[in-house]
Amino acid sequence: MLKPTLTLVRLHIDQGYLATARRLLDTLAATAPDDPGIADLERRWAAAAVVARRRASTEMLRRLLARVRKARTREIATRGAAWAK
């Protein structure tokens, strides 16, 4: 396991490895609760998590829109066809 340091946690957050960063940050907070850099890392992690959630929601909506468009196209293409009824 990696030894948690402020720099290591910051790198994980910046690279988008938020689950690992969270685990390291929790370990760091448990071992050195008085470290002033932990509050900054908590804010960085929270901001990165908001961005990741927003990106995931946007991607999910894009996939759903693509499925709806495909279904509508298929519906229009089969309209009036005897074999589709």
C-alpha cells in the first residue's frame, strides 16, 4: 500500500483517481489530523468529485439521447411497412 502524503493525494486528485485519493486522504487524516494541508485536499477532492459527477451525468444523458434517437429512427423506418405490424 502507498504511504499517504499530501503530494501523493494531490496527484491522485489531479489525475482523477478519486477513489484512491479518498482512501489515502482518510488514512492521512487519521494519522495526522492536525496537518493544515488536509483541509485544502478535502476541498480539492470535493470539487473534483462534483466535476466527475457532472461529467458522468452528462455522459449518461448523451447515451440515453442516442438510444431515444435510434428508437425513433427505427419507429419512423418501420411505419407503414406490412412486415413490421
